[in-house]
Amino acid sequence: MIRSGAVLFMGLMVLWPRILAAQSVERPRDEVQVGDAWVYDRKDGITGLPMATFTSLVTEISPQEIATRAIGRGGGQGFAVFDHDWNRLINGNQKYIPNDGHGIRWPLAVGKEWRHQFITGDTQTGNNTKSSSLTKVVAQETVTTAAGTFETFKIDQQIKSFNVKDPSRSSDVEMLMWFAPQINHWVRRTFIVKREKRTVSNETDELIEIMKKQ
């Protein structure tokens, strides 16, 4: 396993700015492998204070799914399953039908937008939430983190959700994602959650290390 940052991707960094200058970017050919991992720092979006450091590790791959385990630096663990475009299918005790729409719709180009609807089922409580989202590719930006410097697409997603049994229980989520095609992953994501127009959560995950399985 190679621990890599800016040095490993230096050659790609030379090529990708020119590629991103084109009208659109197609899905990368390089496939994710079991053992690949991305390490993130999570911070409070308002204060900037650290909240957690966690590793997203690929544990299984099938033609339809990528299974991952989230490992916290303090020892906590989580489980999530994605399709190959990084839409979540399962996150802990939550299942998304058909998926949560957080992934990528290729090819990527500034100005592209898409809508999505999905149901979130909680396997513990039995509660179902219905959601709709509007996603827009709003810009191309160079982002530097502890993991390196990346050419990214900035993607803005607005999500509205309500409880199926009690539609008065609703929430709004804004997700901003900086997705780097050269590593087929996001280098930064911000989630702002509001309930009854009050902000209840504002968190940012930033990539600090990449671990690729040879």
C-alpha cells in the first residue's frame, strides 16, 4: 500500500488542468480497488474547530457496488455502500431507494444540472423519508489540501426532505462538493442541514491523505 499526496499525483496534476479546460470530462477509466482509502478531517463549518478524523476504506467491490468502512481515529466505525458513481445505497441503518443522489453524473461540465428523487428507509425505526434534489455543476476550482493540489468541479446540491408519515417534519440540506476527476473522488464536502429554517448542522470534510492499493 502506498501512502501518497501531492508527489504521487504530480504527473496527473500537469495533465488534468488542460483536460478540465475542455467542455466536459468523461468518467475516469481507473477503477477503485479493494484496499483503496481516503482520509478526511471533519471540521465544524462555523467555528472551524476539528470534529473528527476518519478513513473511508474500500472493503468489497462487485459490478454494481462499492462497499466501504469508515474508521474513526478514535476507534469508531461505520459502513456505507455506493454504486460506481458514488451514489450511496446504504449508510449504516439507512437504505436509499434507488440511491441518495450524492454521486456524479458523467460527463461533468460547468452548467450541467440534474434532478433526483429517492426514499430513505430507516431499518431500525421503520421511518421513511421522501427527498428530492437539484444538483448543479457551478464552477471549476483548484483546491489545495494536505493531500495535494487538485483540479475540481464544484457541485452544489439542494435537497428537500419530509417524513412520509408526518410531512410537517421536514428538512433542507445544502451539499457543496469539490470533486477531482483525476482521483475519482471528492477532496472537500460541506453539508449544511436545516430544520424549520434553523441550522442544526454545518460540517466540512477535507481530504488529508490518499492510500492506493497496488
